[in-house]
Amino acid sequence: MISLSLAEIASIVGGQQYDIPDDDRRVTGPVVADSRAVGPGSLFVAFAGERVDGHDFARGAVEAGAVAVLAARPVGVPAIVVDDVTAALGALARAVVERLGTTVVGLTGSAGKTSTKDLLAQLLQRHGPTVWPEGNLNNEIGLPLTALRADETTRHLVLEMGARGVGHIRYLAGLTPPRVGVVLNVGSAHIGEFGGREQIAAAKGELVEALPSAAEGGIAVLNADDPYVRAMAVRTTARTVLFGEAADADVRAENVRLTALGQPAFTLHTPSGCSDVTMRLYGEHHVSNALAAAAVAHELGMPVDEIASALSEAGTLSRWRMEVTERADGVTVVNDAYNANPESMRAALRALVAMGAAAKAEGGRTWAVLGEMAELGEESLAEHDAVGRLVVRLNVSKLVAVGGAEAAWLDMGAKNEGSWGEESVHVSDARAAVDLLRSELRPGDVVLVKASRSVGLERVAAALLDDGGAAGAAGAEGGAASR
């Protein structure tokens, strides 16, 4: 973060200073909400959570080097006390971003936000110092913490914006006003909370509404292949740039295909020329993510050949998102267990099939180890049933449905579509899935592990990798390089 005195911070957030012997002391290090991440010059932000109260760690944070604590009550060490810690953190982020004048890129969508953010970060780093979220810090706490990592050298600030209701993105965009806004898609993630795709579209479109006008440099980067997103063009005065496979997209992909390893390749077309891309990531769904990142990079001045080169070299920076690892015994584990919704589940299954095609020719099998897709509301039964049916239609060798009612619906969908015998199995939990896989896997098999984060299926992938060791990422990158 830029250097600020405690007096300046207190003024920005409207707080009172307690136990501060010298209010000219300056915060020169990171602003953190985890006391374990405190370093010299830090500001520690104390949140009172359901299970852990950050105020209890205030003294330890100061002893570890924090200059002061941003808190809701006095804590016996130097502190700036405010009525609302979350609001104060947001106010501090806005003040810092306004002083810096860096280019802020806001990114939202129902699926692919984190993967696109990772791609965009790797592109823009070539163009200048870039700050982006680690993991998926995309809410009212994570976004300002990310923004506060920017300093005077930062040229680009990439921010992921999530929403669980109308008004959330408007609030986030108000904290760190973007000049460039990217909307990836409108899908069914959190549809149970929103109430329908129209409501999701209304919420996601708040990002383009927050952009400055075209005359002021505002740019709305919209998915031409998603009708809900394309329609957002009328909700902004910013200049609109379309990406996708549609013929009228400003940045588009042609000749899209998958390599034998399941990695996407295509010809990237931009207004300034075209160039070929072969990605190190897995699955055709990454083409759309790559085009969104390419559109932003092109608008910010990167040449098309440099964009294509960066996309071809980019890996995933976030854990448990299509991490592909080959065990020493020849079993390939695809850990995509960070989260799941119907769109990302379908994309991952198609990637599994592409990756397993060569293995099946040699006698290997494809395994889909799937769990609940959360927050689908009244659509839950139908969506889980549909995914189970898709597993069969794609000719995946084995389905292991893990968990309760939702897993049972996955299994039921597969069986009703035409699965038989033990091709589809329903097990109660991750331990049971691991036991089954340990007894059944053989060299050449490819195993996809995917569910919503709450299911915790990354434990299945971890157990399988512990069993077999790792021979490195299958074919290329794919694995995480530790949002």
C-alpha cells in the first residue's frame, strides 16, 4: 500500500485513535485481515467473525510488526476504532485507489471469473506492474484488501467482483471505480438466491453501469455469445467491445479445437490483426475466458502477437481449478473441486472426455467424481439430474456421485439416461469415494473431481495424489502455480 500516516487513515475512515503515542507513524506495509500475514509496517484489520474474533489477535499482530489495528473497539494496542470495520476498509481502499490513478479493471460473471482473472493478470504483467486477487477475493472484504496492495508503481489493478444479490456489484464498483468492466456470462450460479437469470443479469450489469462514459475512457467488455450479456450494452455510456465466437465480435476466436491432451487451440482475431494460440489450460471453456482477457489487453495497448504468446504460456494461478496431475503409476487426476455450477460442470465433463480420449484408446477409463452444486434453489433437482444424464451422453466410463440428496439425483439422472450395473455409483462421502477409487483405479485412467466448495471434494484428489505420487502436470502446465 502507499504510505499513509495513522492520522490520515483515521481521517479517511472517520475513526478515533486509541493508544497511539504518535499519529505521524505510517503504515507502509500490507493491509491484512489475517494476523499470520502481518509484517513490518502493516495495518491489521480486525473482523469479528462467527467463529473467530480478530480483535483477540490484535496484540499479537502489533508484536509481529503491525503499526496499528483497524477495529470496532479499543484493543489495548495502537488502534483506529470505527463503527463499521467493513465500511472503513472500503473507504480506505477507495481513497488509496483515487490517489494512485491506476487503471482499474473490474470483472464479473456467473462462471470463469477466477480463471479469467488469472489469465488477464498474466497478460497485463507483460504490459506493466499489475495487482490482482489471490484466490477469489471478490466480496466487500476481499476486494478492498486486494486494492490496498496497489502502490505508486501499479499500472493495472484487476478486481474480481462477485454478487449474491442485486446491489452487491454496485457497492463494490463504488469502492474501486473501474475504467474497464468485463462481464463474462449470466449462468445459473446462485440462481436459488437471485430467483432467476433475469435477476442475475440485472446484478451483473451493475458493473457496466458504473463505468465512465466513452469520452472519459470507459470500456465495457461484453460476451457476444451470451444474449443476456450482449444486451447490457444499452446499460452503459462506455464504449462497448464484444468478445466471443460470434462473427461480429471485435475480439473473436476462429478454428477452435482441442489438442490430444484436451487443451484449446484457436486463431485469435482482433481489430489490429490475428495470431494463433495453443493454451496450456484444459477444456474448451477456456477459449471464452481467453478472449475476454485478450479483449482487455488489446484495449490497454498490447499487440496481438504478444497477447497470443502470453495466452499460450499462461497457467492457472489458483488452486483446485482444473489442476491436472499425472501420478507415477499413470493415473491422471483432474482437481476442479474449488466450486461448481451447471455451466462449469458441463465444461469440466467435456474437458474430461477430451483428455481421456487417447487414454481410452489404450484401455484407460474416464471417471467423473461429482458432488453437489450448491445454491440452485428450485432448479437443483433438475440440474443435478441433467448433469447425471450428460455423463452418460458423453460416454464417461464411470460416475461416482458423492454426498446426500443432490448426489442421489446425479446418480438417478445417469441411471435414467441409460447407465447400468456399476457404471454409476452413489457413495455417502469423500472417504467412501476414496475407498472405491483405490480399489478400482488402474494405469491410464483419468479422474475428474468436482463439486461446490462446501462439499470439500479436494480431499478426494489429495488422497489420490498421496497414494500414487506425482509425475508432474499431465502434458504441460494445468497444475496450480500458487486466485
